[in-house]
Amino acid sequence: MKFVHLSDLHLGKRVNGFSMMEDQNYILKEILNIIDEERPDGVIVAGDVYDKAVPAAEAVCLFDDFLYELSSRQLSVFVISGNHDSPERIAFGSRLLDKSGIYLSPVYDGTAAPVVLWDAFGSVNVYLLPFLKPSHVRRYFEDESIESYTDALRTAIHAMNLDPKSRNILVTHQFVTGASRCESEEISVGGLDNVDASVFEPFDYVALGHIHGPQCIGRETVRYCGTPLKYSFSEAGQEKSVTVAELGNKGEVSVRTVPLVPKRELFKLRGTYLDLTARSYYSDLDREAYYQITLTDEEDIPEAVGRLRVIYPNLMKLDYDNRRTQTAGQPFSSEAPEEKTPMEILEELYEKQNGGPMSSRQRVLAGELIEKIWEDEP
């Protein structure tokens, strides 16, 4: 049985002020082309369908079109909510859509019944487990000691009462310890949200969402497929793809990737203003791509962003790296606040308001408060 594994569409996302809707519409069509070539039995979307809990109408329409196209291909489609999604909004209409072969994860209620598919080797049980925090699980298992994210996932999985002789797939959206993160992901303080990969041992394949770079954790069959598009310049060197997982008899699983080519690539450029604006430099570049430019001029260039956008219309981010910025401790950057951790933002605000850095005691207190907010947030 063959599955195409997707995650972290982040429909409606803006990157450095640029709407990604046109790019997302393009890449979803590319994914449909891959699905037509691969002819899978099922398509998995492992969370973060949208970029916000209350998505824009255009984002909802785009996903609606995508689901319609998938359903017209007579596929089983599995969708869970991620940490960016509203579980209730993702679950809307799920009981009706089940009849069309589109399975949306319900709001977690302490249970996770499998969707059962069949092939020549027997049954395949697909379990949908949306993004969970310990508080989500604790309310249904009051007698269990659930302090960490690992405790929460272990308890939720134990309650599934898996048949170890059957082929079992888990679709979930968590940060598994050891995964490599990117700037565009939501970051918790101190690794609070880490889940130990050992909790996934009973499953033949684990379709993960949350981490934007494609990678396996521990074993080939515990897999992040990554985002279909690059959502930060820390991802500039990544090759985006969809993951194809094929299950044979019990214990036989193969995993491979199919590359995705975006409408616009994302690149970093570095040099002086004169170098980067010389026709001999940019004539062979894809000028419609998204760019981060780091200028090395010692003096700031007046109206640099506007002047550079004449050549590079999709300039997203401008930095300076010179003696002045190096003396200040780091290059000046137009980096958006959403690409920084909560602690980094708080430290910057504190220093601006108080004229000096936070003390170690203040950092510890702030970290504890942020962790509590992260845990208690619905």
C-alpha cells in the first residue's frame, strides 16, 4: 500500500511581508501532478494545514480546492491539525467527509480509533493524532503521571491498544528529539516540547509534521517530509520534496522522496552594492526569485531596499555586515519578529527599555513563565 506524505502547508503564510498564496497554489498543483504519477492509495497531510488558527478566506478556499481534487482521484486522504491550526476548524464536517474517503482528525478526546484500509497483505490501520500538549492528554487520564510531551504521547499511544501483528501507521505533529529545526518553525523554550522517538516503536510508519526540513529520526520509517516550500532563508539550501512510503507485508516498508520545484526559488546574495547591481553579476540570475541580500559596504546605501528592488523585485530581506555591525555584536538585519524565539524578543525589548541586558536570574524567571504559558496555551 502506497502513501504520499505531506505536512506543514502553512496556507496563507506571509514571509517577510510577502504573501505566499500564489506560490502555494502553484506547488499544490505540482503535488497533484506527482500524485497522478505515483497513483498512491492514500495521501497524508500531517498538520499545519494553515499558518494561523483563524485562517484567511483565501487559504481556506485553496485547501478546499486541493481536497476536492484529491477526492476526485478516489484516494483516502488523512488530515490532522498541527500547532498552527485550530483543531475544531480542521475537524469541521469530518463525519460527513468520512464517507468521501477524507478523514479529518477530531478534537482529541482521549481516544484515537484507526481508519482501516485493505490490500493484498491484509489490513493497514491509520491512526490520526493531532498536535497534543500534556494538558490535552492529562484531562482524560487523571490517574496517569503526565508531566512531559513524551509522557503525553506515550499515554495517548498506549490507549490505542494497537494490534502488534497488524501494519500500523501513525500520523502526528510533534517535535521529536534530535530533529533539525529551521527559523520558520515555532520554537518552544528549553526544548519543552521534545518527544522521545521511542514512543513510536509500535508503528510500521510514522508520518510526522512540524519540522520544516525533510529528515528521518532514529529509523527511516519515522519521517518528517518537510514543507513543500521554503519559508525562511535558513531553508535556502534545502531540496523540498514529498515523501512516498510503501508498505508490503508486515515489517516491509520503503521510503523515498520526489523533488518539488517551486514557482520561485529562494536565495541568499552577499557583496557590495556596486557588485550586486552590476549587470554582469545579475544577468544570469533568476531575478524573480526571493532574495536575502547582505551588503558589505561600510556606509549605508540610501534607499537601498527600493533601489535594489528595481533589479531584484522580490527582495525580502536586507542585512548589512561591516565593521559597524560587527562591532555592535551582530549584523544589522531586517529579520521579522516571528523568526525569533520568545526569549530573544523579550531580551531585546528589556534591553531597549532598561538600557542593559537581563540578569541571569531574570532570564531564568522569564524562561519559567514562557514555559508555563506555552504549556497552558489551548
